[in-house]
Amino acid sequence: MTSDALQRERVHVSRLTRALENEKLLAVALLAPAVIILVLFIAYPFVMAIWLSLTNLRVGGVGEFVGLDNFIKAWHDTIFRTVFWNTFFYTFWATVFKLALGMWLALLLNRHFRMKRIIRASMLLPFIIPTVLSTFAWRWMFDPTFSVVNWVLYHIGFITVRLPFLSDGDWAMWCAILVNTWRGVPFFAITLLAGLQTISPDLHEAAALDGANAWQRFWHVTWPLLMPVTLVVVVFSVIQTFSDFQLIYVLTGGGPANSTHLVATYAYQLGVGTGLLGEGAAISLFMFPVLIAVV
Amino acid sequence: MAEVVLKSVNKMYGNVQAVKDVDLHVRDKEFMVFVGPSGCGKTTTLRMIAGLEEITSGDIYIGERLVNELPPMDRDIAMVFQNYALYPHKSVYDNMAFGLRMRKFPKPEIEKRVKDAADILDIEMLLHRKPRQLSGGQRQRVALGRAIVRHPQLFLFDEPLSNLDAKLRVQMRVELKRLHERLETTAVYVTHDQVEAMTLGDRVVVMKDGLVQQVGEPLELYNQPKNKFVAGFIGSPAMNFVEISIAAESGGLWANNAAFQIKVPPAKLEALRPKVGKQVTLGIRPEALQIANGSTPVESSFQASVEVIEPLGSEILLNVRCGTNDMVARVDPSIRVKLHENIRLALDPARLQFFDSDCELAL
């Protein structure tokens, strides 16, 4: 390289450096990638869904603007009402069980015992197995013909007739809640455990000296101090459970007779299964105000 | 009101013995201070009295009751923690009232006791605040308040002043002492600060490596330490230690060292006679060293060079070197010496202490 070329290179470099010294330019440069990704993958689909919900688009057709017709239709649809109620029921009970069991596990794991780390880590297993796989396993366990649970209960002598795990509407809903709980408890337990570990043991000792028994120590010291963490986990869990799709899709497909359909699975069935993209989009958007309220 | 008795109390953590055969009698209304370096077992002992640690062996009595198996809440004690351990989500009032509520005191009684304690500690205007809105000193008062509302038989303090700045610590020390005189409740107090121990304690327990080294009143520990550890631990600046050999010459005993020769005072003759020809450790308190004047006998003085001068206002600390020995002398502030000047230091023979070089016990 000639000295001229070197000189030019140096000037070039210093110009770029100088440009980046400008905070406004630097801010734009640093934010741009994130903004582009957000627009492409979140804003565009979201706006698209809103647009679709206002049209009568079908797969392969050209949609026309129909205003709020899709929403009005959904609201008058009895299946949709069942589905909407199902979603609340499913979310509420799954969250209650996850919180209760997660808290119990976290309190147990917060004690000192042998092989603490291995046990803490192994507890995350349900969380790291892909939902589809683990739900398939559950579906086999609840299978009308091959259910291992029925087989065991029958041979122990607890039951004489097979339990209708997934073939009865109520049973199927509770099974779905059970599987969701099984899958979600580790997240609650680990997060609450992290919260528990920030609470100084001195506070428990002080409370013990103050005359509080174990339950009172939990109620007056642990629980209030854990509240911020608990709120975050519950909000996260409610959002995820309310918009749950995979688990229901694999376990029951929404049946029997729509008794386990959730908003997300029903929207999918209408939009993709039946091809009514507009109506499907409108139904999925019913989740939006609820989740906004939760957040 | 209660006395506390420890009988051969031991504590093992796996193979490590944290507390070894502690026998102790804390008298009714006494302010007893445990002092020692970190890891000496003082906090463990306190926590065993509180019931927060199990006792490996031995017995602990509070009042007349054997409390080995009693849970902390049934021991009728209150404890002030090093980091205060205030409930961060409760107001000052609720922090103080919590113990009474757990014990189902009637509401007016709780209110009265909290108000009284707040009055004593001068924190009435803080009652509605949360702990995070308080300064370190105020939190300390609230922690004290939480302890005194309960009117317990026994107060336990686990280094309660160590998180405060130096000035506040001195102030709180005085207040604690005043509070103890007012409440007349037996107190056990743990600290690693020997000044705190000396100023607060009616009696002081010096511990090291899980063993009680000496129990006594502050001045007794200072003037008649039982061993070299206590002598060195109590007092600031620390006692000077010099290795010497004992020789019998011209009818008396002499403490010899490469750099000086000092006559053993008559009071120590008996104890040191068996040590003739052997090494012992000579202990000299900094204030037992003064600048010699014309009337100082040669047999109780020696030459030294001044290495560092620390003028503290009320006194001057001279770091001097005598042969291979470094020593500190606490001298009158009016004295003028120069750095590296050779001076003659006089010993106060009555205040010399001798320790066995092997077992380190006082002779």
C-alpha cells in the first residue's frame, strides 16, 4: 500500500469514528437492528391480524372489508362463548395449582440437603422437554384403550370401570390442566426459589424469636417478601396459559365436543382448519384485551 | 430477670469443633460481653443460648430452666442482630409490635409498650416509616425497640454496632449502657471490638478457637491477663511482647535480651525463679513505657530509636525499635522527640508481666 492509500484509509477510519462519536447517530445505529426485528416479526403480524379480522378473507380468496362483522359473529357464536369460558377456567386453575405446587417445591428446595444441586436441576426436566413430546406421552397415559393409569388402578383394584380421561368433557379439561401444571411447576419453583434465596435467614430467626411458628413465618415474612417475584411469575404464566396452543392441540385437539378448546386452538381451527382467516383472526384478537388487562 | 448458666457446652460442625467445653455463669442483671477474633466461637455460643443453633453436648439454663430442647420462641429472650433483621415490608410500629402480636397481647397493651419503647429510644416520629427510610442508627434503635417491647428475661446482642460508623458507634455504646442500667435485664453481648467489650461489659469473656480464655471484669483482664493471648487482645495499642531470658546475678533476677537488661521486680521473683536460664516472654503495656529522666535507675531503662511518631492529641504514640524488638510507648503529649532520635525509655517495674514462652500462661 502506498503512503497515499494509507493516508486515505486513516482519514476514512477517523471519519467513521467521528460519526459514531455523535450520540444521536450512535443511538440510531444501535437501535436499528432491534427495531427492524420488532417491526418484521411482531408489529407486521399483529397489524396484519387486525387487518384480517376486519375482512372476510378465506384461504385462496380475496378479502373484502367487513368492519366488525367477524367480532359480532364470534360473540354470538355459542362455541366461541364456551371456548372463551374454557380459556378462563383453564388459565385460572392451572395458575392456582402451579403457584401452590411451585411454592411448596421452592420452600422444600430452599433447605439444605444432600445432592441439592442435582435435584434442583432435575426438577427442570418437564420444562426442557418439548411440549409436543411430553404431551404425547401424557396422551398415551390417558389413552381410552391403552392408558397405563387405568391399567394400574384397575389391577390394584381401585376401579372396576376405566376412567374416561380424555373422552369426557370435564375429565379432559382437568387432564389438560394437570398436564399444564406438570409442565409449568418447574418454572414457578425455580423462580420462586431464586426469590427465596434473596430473603435473609436472619429475618426468619428474628421472627422465630418473636414467637412466630413456621406457618406464621411464611405468612408474615416469606410471602410478603416474595410477593414481587410471585407477581412476575404469575403474570408470565397467565399470559402463557391463556394463549396456550400446543398442549391442547396435541392432547385433545379441543375435544371432546369443544370442551377443551381454548381461544388459540379455536382460532387456529377456524382460520387454518376451516380456512376462514378473517374469523380466526377476530377470535384470536379477543385474547388481546384480556392479556393487556393482566399486564 | 434471669441468670444464664452454660455447663460444658460443645458445638461441632462436622469434624470442626466451634465451641469447646464452655462453662459460664452470667449473673442476674449482668451485662456480659463475649469478645474474641472472628471464628473464636462467640457468635455460635450466643446462638446456642438463643436456640438458633443446636447444642452438640452440654447444658444451657436460662433462669432455672434447662433450655436445651426449648425452641427459641419459648426461651423468653430477645435478640438484636448484626444487620438489624428488621422486616422490610413492615412499618417501624409493626416491626416492634410483631412479637407481641404473635404472643397474642391485647391491642392496647401492644400500643402502650411500643409507645413506651419508642419514647425511651427517641424514635416516636419514625413509627410509621418503613425500615428502608431509616438511617443505620435509626434502624439500630428500632431493632433495640423490637427487643425491649417484649420485656424478655434475657437480651442477646450479636455485634449490633458493627454496621455503624465510628462516631455513632461510640454514641450508641453509651446509650446501650444507659438502657441496660434502666431496664436491669440480663444481657449477653457479642463483639470483636475489645474497646466495646471493655466499655460495655460488667464482665467480659475472652474467647479464642472455641475456648474460653478468661472471664473477668474489664480492668482485671487488662491488669491481670491469664495468658499472652488475653494480654495481647485486650488494650489498644496492644501490649508489647519481648522474648527474654532469665538470669540470676548479684542476688537478683535479670531479664536479658540482646538489647537490654532489666531487673525483675520483687513481686515476680517467686514466679520467675524456676525459669532461670530459660526463655520467657516479657509483656509491657505501652503506658508502662515512658521517656527516662535523670532519676530513672539504669536497671529499669533501655535505649531505643524512634521509628514513627503518632501525635494523637491527648497522647503521643512512639513506635520505637530496641535491638530487633519493635515496641509502642504511650507518652505525654508535651514531650518533644525527633524521628530516628535515640532516646532512653523507662519501664514501670510494677506493671511488667511475664508469660511462659511455651504454654503462654502468665507467670
